[in-house]
Amino acid sequence: MVHIAVFVLAALVSVFGVGGGVFYVPLLLGFGLTFHQAANASLLVIAVTGLGAFLVFHRKGLVDWRLALLLDPAKDVGAFLGGLFAGWFAEGLLFVLFAAVLAIGGLMMMRYQDDESPGADAEARGWARRVGGHAYSVNLVLVLPFCLAAGFFAGLLGIGGGIFMVPLMTIAIGVPIKIAVGTSAFMVCLTGAFGFVGGALAGHFTPSTGLLLAVSAFVGAQVGPRITVWLDKRRLRQAFGVLMYVVAAFMVYRGLT
């Protein structure tokens, strides 16, 4: 049953370029793993989910390589440190932090717009980019510290960080949604991998769980991007946002009991 759930979740979250850790961790907790074990297994699943989705988006020319390679190192360093030092945090605190991330991510998921064109001032805000016929610019002073922080919480909590990166790229930078999703999928893959390595070095890896779930996630991530054209992404995104608040309430309950 857990493999079917991971397959379905991977197919859905890959549509948005997010890793799905906000759902994988509570799911694995429900199957009896500790928070640290669930977070580490989730990071491995996120890495292969991102890889599967990235391969599809790359073939469609929807990945801004230079942007990804610029932003990703800070995010990966943060993810490695978060995974490595996760054991320093009490499980009760991690539950509450996870709920807070869910609440913020849910709000961002429901508020950001599927706007294909950047704002009129895009060219005046930093590093000018042009990919797939779309022009936008990157404010590095804003984005790089955010990437480091997003990576740390990704590794600490077992999430991919895409739930923040896609809205950040579309709202703060003006990246067209399709390119933001494809670029985020690549970044999520690496962030999940670095966070997983950090957690594994700290002794939180359970091979019998993580490896089998990774296979289910990879297959699911191959499906999601291919069905994007048939989905009403706005309604699905709003439903995801509501679900995040429900899961956040569950995580607060688990953390306080």
C-alpha cells in the first residue's frame, strides 16, 4: 500500500517541480518510522522523484541550466548540513517546524499565479536571462541566502525545498512557470541527494524502506510531467495547499502528544 501511495504522490508532485517530502514524511511516519528515519527515506525518494521528472522536462527544453547551476550549490550545502545535524533536534521540535513549513508552503502554493510572462521590470532587477523565448532576471542578493536556508530546512525535515523554490522563481524572479517547474525538478533531485547523504552519515538510513520506495517514486515521476497537459493545475495546486494545512495540523498533533 505504501508503494502505491508513493507512486501516486510522485506523479502528482512532479507536475509542480516539488519533491513531495511534505507528504512523504507524514506517510512514512504513519507506517511506524521515527521522524529521522522518515526524513532520510523521504530525501532519497525526493532525489529519484526529481531525477525522473527532470529527465522528462529536460527533453522538452524546460530547464534553465545556468540558473539551476548558480542557485543549486547553496541549496545543496544547506541540505547536507540539515541532514547531517538533524539528530541534534528533538523530534517534538521537528514536528512543529515541519508544520510551520507546511503552513507557509501551503500559502505560497495557493497564492502564486500560473503566469507565463514576467513583469515589465524583469530586465532591470539583476542577471538577465532568456530561455525558451522568455526573458526574466535574477536578483542574486535575494535568492542565494534564501536557497541556503531552504536547503537547510529541506535536509533537516526531509523535504525537497521545491515547495518554496517554484513560488520564489515565479514571484521574486519572474521565471515562466514551465521553466521554473523544470528547473526546480533538477534542483530538487540534487538537494534530496545531498540531504540524504548527510542523514545517512548520521545513521538515519533504512535501506529496506528507502530503496524500494525510491523505485516507486521514480516510476511515478515519469508519469506526472507527461499528464500535465490534461490537468487543471490551478485547482490541483489549490487542493494541494488545503491538504498541506490538514497535514500541518496532524504534525502539530503528533508533536504535542
